[in-house]
Amino acid sequence: MNAEHVVRRGVLAIAFAGLLAGGAHAKSQDPAPQPQDIQSDKKDIRSDGKDLAKDRADRNGDQRDINHDKRDLAKDRADRNADQRDINHDRRDLNKDRADRNADQRDINHDKTKLARDDQKFGANSAQAQADRKAISTTTRRTWPRIAKTATRTRKTSTKTRKTCTRIARI
């Protein structure tokens, strides 16, 4: 068994040495490049350089566009915020005007009630009745034009309110 073992090892060593020698021989053989291949490689390199230059220019242009769009977005955001502030301010004004209108309407209703009472008590042409009519007229003329101005500025105001305000403002 010993001799058989030695022969096996010898055959394996020779086979391994042959593989190593064949690999080294194959590696050392470099075929000389053909002039045609060199020319096509140089042409490809020049073409790739031109493509890279174009890509660089495109990338720079895209970055300029992105920066411009960012500036536009910032301006649009500022405009939107200013518009929202204006809307909120108008809403507050409208709410205050609505409260004033309601208070004035209460005063007008009170004056009308007082006028009706004075008409019954003193007559339609009495000094008290005339004073009540003047108070109603003054309150109406003072209040409604301001409310009409606010009503025309807001989108939520109904058409009926705008027409009423305009009609009363002409009185």
C-alpha cells in the first residue's frame, strides 16, 4: 500500500505542476493590440469625454433650475402667508362689524319701539317722535355704509346682505 500511495502522490504532483505551468504560459502570452482596435478605443474615449462634458452642463443647468424653483417657492409661500393674514384680518373686521351691526340694529329696533310708543302717546308730529325718527335715520346712515364696505371685501357675504347694505347706504 505504501508504493501505491507514493505513485498517487507523484501523479497528482505532476498534474498540479502542469496546471501551474500552463496557467503561467497562458498569462505571459499577450497578443499585440491591432492598430484598428487602438483607433476605435481612442475614438470611444473622445466620445465619452464629450458625453461627460454635455452631462456636466446638463447637471449644472438642472441645478440652476432647482435653485430658481426654490426661490420661486419661497416667494409663493410668502405671498400665500400674506394673503392668509389679509383674509384673517378681514374675517376679524367682519366679525367686529357684524357685532357693531347687531348692536346698531338693536338700537334701531329700540328706537322704533320708542317711536311707536311716542306716536301713540304724543302724536306723529310731536317733538319726541321727530327726535326718535332722527335717531333711527342717523344710526342707519352711520352703520350700514361701513358694513357695506366690509361686505364687498369678503367672499362669504351673501348677495342679499350686499344689496341691503347698498340700498341703505343710498338713503
